[in-house]
Amino acid sequence: MSPFLVLPRALTKPLRWPADSVRRARHNAYAANAVLAVRRAEREEVARFLDEHRPDVHDLGLHRPASREVEEPVAVPERRGAGDGALRR
């Protein structure tokens, strides 16, 4: 390869960088969008499956509490001296 052909290429590469950078970013965005679309479709499919196979709580006479409606108190260790190990609620 002639040294005269290398010099112009080396000088034009910085000029092409913005367009190449945008092209790579666009490619990455399309790839990420495709992955997210697959995940969204799978999540919606799982939600539909669970809705179809979930028993109706009204038919069973049960009340399904909201996710944070009923919370069991958590046992918290109380500092009463070395090695006591007593828990308070």
C-alpha cells in the first residue's frame, strides 16, 4: 500500500467519526429495543397465564388482602446485656 493512500485515510477518519458514532449508537438502540420487546412480550404472556389460572377468590369466599394491607410484625432483638438473646415484638 502506498504511503500516500494512508495519509488521506488517517486524515479523513476523524471527519467520519461523528457519523460512525451515530450509526453505532443507533444500532445499539435497535438491539436494546429488540431485547426489551421480547422481555415485555414474555412478561405479558406470563401475566395472561397467571390471570387465566388464578382461582377466583369470590367463588372461594376468601378475601385476598392487598400486598401491604396485612404485615406480620418483625421480631427485633433487644439489647439487654451480653448473651441474653431475648427478642421483643
